Amino acid sequence: MALAGLFLISFLVVHLGINLLILKDDGRESFNIAAHFMVTNPLIQSMQWVLFGGFILHILLGIVLQIQNWLARPQRYKVEGYSHTSFFSKYMIHTGAIIFAFLIIHLINFFFKAKFGEIPHIMINGESYEDMGILVIEKFKELPYVLMYVVWLLFLGFHLDHAFHSALQSLGLNHSKYTPVAFGLSRALAILIAGGFILIPVLIYIS
């Protein structure tokens, strides 16, 4: 569970770096070149299935572990510690379910359209590229989608706030000296990833 979670976090960081290119004022050229590389590179395309496998594994293990926790303590603790009272800890399965539901919408809006839909082309340095950027621009010019994605990404941030330090703890990398640092890194990572992704639809909509 921890390894799958860390793998997905690394994917989010890479995905965010590429998506932020859509904000560059160059007529979507940098974003489309990066997107073209991602969809034509054989290694990355093979890793795509590893990524899907990571998502499925993470979801299934999350469900199994939650059921095991419920069965292990059918009655609530009379006095709960921080790990039990923390909002992000208590509702990991709930925020995970919300993220999964919106992930399906995200795949329909972008991934499946890019794979199976008709994508307009753009000329860059004399070469024709699929204009993946226009899909993003058009979608985030619609206020309902912007609001939906902002809410979704806030839930992602809540999920990540607990996820990173929890994964390190599950791998045995916890220590009284370093655990507070892990908590701080986890929160900073959650803010940077969620905030970076939120920036994209908001800036596109108001531009």
C-alpha cells in the first residue's frame, strides 16, 4: 500500500510539471510538445499500464485495509490518539472514494478523448502536432468544470496530507527525531501538488 502510494505521488509530481506548461505564454507549444513526447515514447506508454496497475492496486488495498480495520475494532476507542482523531487519517477511505469518482470523469474528459477522439492539429516548428492543449483550455473555460476540479483537487490535497508520512511510517522509516519532519514534508507536498493543479483551471478560466 505504501509503495503503491509513493509511486502514485511521484506520478502526480511529473504530471503536474507537464501540465503547468499549459500556462506558458507560447501558444501551447511547450505543452503540446511534452504531451506528444508522452504519447509517442514507447517506454512511457508501457509505464502507462504500470500506472493503471498502481491505481488499481492502491484502491483495492485501501478497501481491504479499511475493512480489516473496521473488523479489528468494531467499537470506537474511548480515548483516541492523534492518528485516530486526525481528519485526514479518519477519512482516507472517503477522500479516496471521492478522488476515484472524479478520476473517472477526468479520464473521460481528457485521456479517452486524446486516445479515441478527434484532436485538432497545430503546427510547431514546421511539424504537425495534436493540439492537446486546446482540450484543456476549452474545458477550463467552463465554470462548472473549474469548480468541480478545484473541489476534487482539494480532496486530493487532504488525501495527500496524510498519505506521504503514513507511507514512510508503514515502511518503517519513522523515528521520534524525524517523524515531525515527515509530517511537515507531507503537508508541504500536499499543498504544492494540490495548489499547483488548482492553479491551472483557475488561471485558464480568468485569463
